[in-house]
Amino acid sequence: MFKFLKGVVGGSGTGLKDLPYNIGDPYPSAWGSWTHFRGTSKDDGSPVSIFSLSGSNAQDGHLAAGRNGVKRLRTVRHPNILSFLHSTEAETIDGSASKVTIYIVTEPVMPLSEKIKELGLEGTQRDEYYAWGLHQVAKAVSFLNNDCKLVHGNVCLASVVVTPTLDWKLHAFDVLSEFDGSNEATSGQMLQYAWLIGSQYKPMELVKSDWAAIRKSPAWAIDSWGLGCLIYELFSGLKLGKTEELRNTASIPKSLLPDYQRLLSSMPSRRLNTSKLIENSEYFQNKLVDTIHFMEILSLKDSVEKDTFFRKLPILAEQLPRQIVLKKLLPLLASSLEFGSAAAPALTALLKMGSWLSTEEFSAKVLPTIVKLFASNDRAIRTGLLQHIDQFGESLSSQMVDEQVYPHIATGFSDTSAFLRELTLKSMLVLAPKLSQRTISGSLLKHLSKLQVDEEPAIRTNTTILLGNIASYLNDGTRKRVLINAFTVRALRDTFSPARGAGIMALCATSGYYDSAEIATRILPNVVVLTIDPDSDVRLKSFQAVDQFLQILKQNNEKEISGDTAAGGLNIPSLPGNASLLGWAMSSLTLKGKPSEHSSSAPVSSNAPLGTTSSDSISVENAQTTAPVRVSSSFDLTEQHATESPTSTDGWGEVENGIHDEDETEKDGWDELEPLDEPKPSPALANIQAAQKRPVSQPVSQTKPPILSGSRSARPAKEDDDLWGSIAAPAPRTVSKPLNVKSSAPVDDDDPWAAIAAPAPSTRAKPLSAGRGRGSKAAAPKLGAQRINRTSSSGM
């Protein structure tokens, strides 16, 4: 039975017993005498790789070389060199025999030979990926040779591993040593552990152990030869058996062949420097290498280059190897967006690449970045997120939406950009089902209340449509308070005809939430008047709605008659013709015209209802010339008062869950709802317009009070009725003379109201003589209740 060493023999750990990692299954291959295991962290379960090397005693040559590899790997850092995490050395004793084992823990990697089999790339995609991998290995070798003056000594297929992001990294530093080229006269061994290198990988000078020649050679000579061996093994798919096999170039790409031959030059001084290989080789100039290289130096690019690159990236990504795109490009793109170096068009490419992932991978790799982007102040980023929210909205959890996403999206409801407000509104169609009741009642409905009176007609219309769609996510109390008031008091009275149509459709789509009393007293009275709407589409929808609601009332009545106590408006199936009403979707309505033009789409009709009493005010339709933006339809929308609900006011009322009961200023805005009043012209202009609309000849009113003198003599009779009808005494039976209360004859001739302000007198001769100056005496009475002295005109 194994026993673990109590103390540390070497390395950075405290023995295998205290190794904070779990050792898993081994890979079938590894470099030299090492064994490569899969592993996980005991702390968070994150994946790692664990390399182990065993020896019979502490003085074993393999162990000495392994300790050299641990030391070098710990101290040499480069993006293309395997990242060191932890190491330890342990001794196990089994009877009289002991065994020492070195453990190295690194980032999770896989042997290159195994990854190539797993990917199974062919043709152009294989060559592009190999070019990218060789480019990375060449950079690592160049760093060691040119910058650190180190010699790796055994660059080959086994010394390269691949990360989860498909990056190639160099490891196996057991032979690594300094290049001692300054002392050419020394004939001693430069590579202490050169005996570990297979003879097939050794250049001729190393086979002969000609250390003097090696010292006279460039620092990259040995590793350039090794890189040539790696290229041969990579493209041939075979492990190099002997040096002579390197002459078989049939599998080497033609664009790489000249460089391959220079790497394997028989003269060390003429071998190609790996740095020159990276800069000049035609083989490395392909779409994949260029794309990844651009992403890695993205922070150095200007905004124009970034914008051009990211606009082409979605199409380019389809042409690159899918696995490399998902495992390499996608993480780079997500990171650049998260830290602000990428432009807004990169979001489109991110979502397109993310659509190739499974649901679980999308939630793990893409969704965290998207959630962080919602906090961005970049309006272009926010717009892109809202435009594509249907692509990732379903993947967001309810908690994520309620706590992290919605607070940032809600700022768009009050944005100065109408386009952003509309996108924010439409996004709620996806996010509202994931919001809590507290957020809906306490925040969302407040914003929707304001958007229903937005200056943009498309936004008002879409707000109504959204309310109809999210009605099922509201609680019963909120539905009772909100829906009818929002659809009737605001939507049905909107000057924009599509908004009125949307209000009718929303009522029909939510008909199952209203009882008979609400339908009869609050819905039908508001819908019926739209059957004479100037817009034919609104009229058609209103007739359909009336039929539907009447059918619901009939069904409820039949249930009451049959003794069904559960009769009511709830859960009543819609009429067959209403199926299309439930299928409406949100769409931009800005094509109807500019905000300042939308309200004029409803023409003014002269066929206004005439069955009004004398106390009715003048219709707002007559104000067309002074307020074209608020022109109403043929009937006066502002004069339609919704029937009061026994439990609600004209607005939306208090939030019934009690969230904002304590603070009156925190209401959602629907309890303060007032009908949209049409702007009225000045009194003088209104009088003229009213008179112009009134027929010249009218029957004499039996309750008409006397006309007052002075400036009030020009007021229309209908307005006089409004002002004085409740206090004036009965008018005298003869009303011809009071109509001639004028100061002079010329005023009578120019008076535009002489024929239309009041009925014509029965005798026309005498009133025309009012110019004798006696009309001034008739102005003495101040109220119509006083008797007029008729003897003053007897001389006439």
C-alpha cells in the first residue's frame, strides 16, 4: 500500500496528499517519460492538466531533467508557452522500494496529436488551422531563441499541446538551457540533458556532439531544425522515425516548402530564423490567421478599421473552420465587447456565432457578456442589444432579467431618441414574462402610462399593443385597474387612427378578463361610437368588437337564465372571427407620416351628431384651422366620458398589491389619467367658426334670452344659451325689436351676425329704422328679464 511523503522534496507544493487538485484519467500520449492526466481543482472544479514523472530514486537522471523542466516552466512566461499553476514532488514507499514522483499542474491542455484526430479537419480548413498553430509555435520558439537566448532542444509534435480555445502551446522544457555562444573556445557540453532527445530529432552537429560548432551557430539553429521536424510530422500524419524521412516533401504545402527546406539546412548558419519565418512566409497569410491576429491587436486599431472589420466578420465567420470560430474567435470577440475595445457592429457577429452553440454553451459563453453589455452607456450597443433581443431573450433567466437587465433597459423608456424608446418598448414583449409582479406594477406600468401619451404615434400604438400582449402576466387587481382605462380612455380617443384600431383589437384580445358589467357600462359605450369613425379600418374593427362583446353578453345571459351562477365575462371564448385579432404583432408605424402630420389623417366631417342639448359645448372639430395637430374625427372624442367603475376612477387607480400605497407621488400614472383634450381656439375665433358652420335660417328657439348690448351682441346664440340659460327670465314673445339694439345704422350694415346671430324678426320694416338713434335707449336693460319700453318707438 502506498504511503505519501510527509515533507516536500522539491517544487512549490507540499506533497501529493495536500495537492489541491484531483487527478483524472491519463491521455494516451505525452512527451518523453511524462504522463499527462486530466484533472480538476478541488476548490472550484475548474479543469487543469497534471503531468507526472516517476523515478526509482531521487538521483535518477530523468528526475533531474524533470526538475529542470519545472524550474524553467515556472519562470518562462509567454502567451504561446504552457502556463504553470502548481508543482510538487512526492515519494512513495512500497516495502523496501521507494519511488519519487514529480507533479506539474498547468492550464487544461490536450496533446496536439489527439486534438488533430478530434477535430478531423480537411482541405483548406486544415491548412488554415495548421498555419495558425505553426504561427503560434514559431512565436514561442522565436521568443526563447532571440529574446531569452535559450535553446529548447526538442521541438516536435509531442512537445506541443492545445488549449480549449485551440491555441497551440510549447512545453517539455526538460532539455531547455542557456545558449552559451559567447565562449566559443569551450568544448564542454552545452545541453546537459541532450541525451533525452531522440536521435531522429537531432541535427547533424548535435548527433556528433560538436559543441564548438553549436556555439558558433546562431541560437536558433537547433530549434529551427526541430520546427522542421514538427512540420513534417504535422502534415505527414506520421511520427518521425529517422532523420532521412525529412527528405520526403510530398505532403508539405507548396507555399511552405521553401521555408521548410531552409529550416532543415545542413549548415546551421544558413537555417531560417523563426522570426523571419513568421514575418515573411507566404503560408501564414490566410483568412484565419489574419482574422485572429486582428482580434488580438484590436486595441491598436482605429475606429474605422474596427467598424469595417466587424461588419465583414459575420460573413467571414461562415468561411472559417467552425470549431476554431466557436472556441477561439468567439471568446476573443466576447472579451473585446465586454472590455470596450470592440465596436457596436461586433454584437451582430457575436450573436451569429452564438447561434451555432447549444443552449447550454450559449448560456455559459455568450450570455454573461450580453448581460454586462446592458450596462453600457454606448447608445449603439444598447440599440444593437434591443434589436436582437429576440435571439437571446429566451435564454435569460427570470432573476437575471429582473435584477440585472431590466434596470438598465428601463432607462430607454425616457430616452430622447424616439427610435430607442420604441425599441425599448418592443423588448418588453420578450422580457415582460420574466419580470416579477413588483417590477411590473411598480415600474413597467409607470413607463407604459407615459408612453401612451408619447409624441410619436407609433409609440402610442405599440404601447397599446404591448399592454394587450402582456395582460396575461398582470395580476387580477392590476388588470381590473389598468386595461379598460388604458384601452378606452386613451387608445380609443387617440387622434392617430392605427392607435384607435389597436385599442379595439386589444380590447377584443383581452375580452376574457372583463365581466358583464364592465362590458356593458365601460367598453361597449366607447366602442360603439367608433362605428362612425372616419377611418374605414377602425370602423370595421369596431363592428367586429361590438359583435364579439354582444355575443359575450348573450352567453352570460343564457348562463344566468339556465341557473349557472358562474356566468361572467371571464374565460368566454372569442368569436371565430376574432382569431386574427389575437395574432397581431408589434411593428413600426412611422411610415404613416411625421409626428406633426399623423393627427391630420382623420378628416373633419360636417355630419356631426346634432342631437345635443343647449348645454353641450362647441365641438372641437371646429378648431381645425388653429390646431391641425389635434384634429378629431367626425364625432367629438373629448366629450365622451367613460362610465365610472364602482371600484375605479377614470385613471388606473392605486396599485392593489400595496407597493406604493404610502406615497401618492409613486403611482404608476394611470390613476391621474385624463381624457386627451383637443386644444381650443380663442373665444372670438371659435364664435366665428361656430357661426360659419350654423345654417343661416334656423327655427326660432322658444327659450332664447334677449341679446345683451355692447360687445356681447356678437356672441353666437348657442354660446349665450350656455352662459345664461340657467338664470335668464323667459323671453318675450316678440323678439324682433331687441335684435336691433345697435348704436348706428352703419354698424348694422357691417355686422356679420345680422342674419345668423339670431332668428330673423317677423316684421322687417321697423327694425331697419334703428339708425334714428333710439336703439341706444334699448340698451338700458342689463338682463333679459327686464321689460322693454315699447312706447319709445310709437312715433315710428
